Amino acid sequence: MGLVSAKEMLEKAKAGKYAVGQFNINNLEWTKAILLTAQENNSPAILGVSEGAGKYMGGYDAVVGMVNGLMKDLNITVPIALHLDHGSYEGAKKCILAGFSSIMFDGSSLPFEENVEKTKELVAACNILGLSLEAEVGSIGGEEDGVVGLGECADPEECKTIADLGITMLAAGIGNIHGVYPDNWAGLQFDVLDAIQQKTGAMPLVLHGGTGIPDDMIKKAISLGVSKINVNTECQLVFAEATRKYIEAGKDQQGKGFDPRKLLAPGFQAIKDKVKEKMEVFGSIDKA
């Protein structure tokens, strides 16, 4: 199976009261670990690529080539979407041309009218090509590729306006942030999430900043319409920890322990373990 739009997997998730994980990729190890974990657990998955990560990996064509090659060679048969994360208008157009199967246009920092107009244009392009499209209302807190948000809660009426444009899924700020949550974090604003779902109906909602949100909050968010949850920082943290332990134990100096295939193996396994753990919490195992 090749790359698919996220539309069908998220509609099934919304109806089934579970969520599909978007796991951001940063290199081949990340991508291979997530794809294998999805296949082993019969779970759909979304590979997220920020504009910064796309540049780091050599460009969007390189990312598409790597993902398609891995899916073919690893015989991945579960539904996988390749998704631009927090894309600019220009970045979205580049990823459409490169062969991504799903796009996020983040116009939340723009004047609302401009967000509407640019989202409308991308809806038309994605519909023609059969791609899924995510839009955002109310910025997500923290930093993502240099864009800093304070975690404003979205206006449910603005959410409805954007949802009615024909997008596939909607990311709405409900007090969530990117990165590690501070000790004084107030938590998710479930009253806002509920009000947004009342306005947007069957549309799958997206929860960004999934790292560090307690499992009970995750499950409540899913019950209130969240069908896609983004995870990035958590995988980075466990990868770094496992790699650090390997080096601090001096294993890179034993035999050919410096070989990158050995050096990166503990981090690779740590990502697999974390992704499986998240799939269990999200309820997506055996939902492919």
C-alpha cells in the first residue's frame, strides 16, 4: 500500500472514539521505527514533517522518496499518511508538488480573513488531488520552527467558519502547547473543546502538543472529538536519553560500537517503544 490521505483513517477514528497518532520524523531511523511499529501493531499512523525537519532531511522530494522507499522495502500495508506539519502557504504548495498525501496549512498567526482565503485556496487544490488538509485556529502554545504561540484558546465560531470551508481536520488551540509542559500549566480547556465540537460536528479535531499531557486528559479529549494527536518532543527525549546512556556506558568504544548502526540502535528502539505506548493510549492498535 502506498501513502494515503488521512481523511478515511481520521473519520474512522472519530466514529470509533479513538485517535490516530501523528509522529514527527527527523531522519531515516525515526521514519523506519514509526513505520515498523505501526505495521507490528496493525495501526494507522501519520508521519509529520515540519518545514524545518524537511529542510534538515534535504528537502521535501528527499523525504517523499525516503518514505515511499521504506514503505515498499519494509512491506508496510497499514494506512500511512505523510503530512506537512505547521506549513506555511508556500510550504504547503511545495509539499503538494513533492507528493505528500496530507497537508497542514497553519494560518493561525495571520489575520482571520487571510487565514480563511488561503485555506479556501488550498482546499480546492487538495480536493483535486485527493489529499487531506488540516487548518488551525487559535495558536498552539510553545515554539514550532520559530513560531511562538502563547496557547490562546480558539473561538468556536471561527472554528466553524474554517471547518465549513471543506477541510479534513481542524487544529484548535485549547490551552495545549508544543514541547515540555511547565509545572504551572493550567491543563486542557475541555469546555472550549466541547464548544468547538458542537460547532464542527463530525469533523475530526486535532490535538497538538501531545507530549506530556496526562493520559486521562488525552482520553477525555478523544471522547470530545479529538481524532489526531501529535507527538514529537517525547520521541526526541527518549531517543536522546537512550543514545546518551549508550555513550556514557562506553559502548561506542567497545569493538565497533562506534558504527552508527549500533550507536543509534538504542534510540531507534526507544522510539519504537514510545510510539507503541502512545498507540495504546490513543486506542489505534488493531484499527488499521
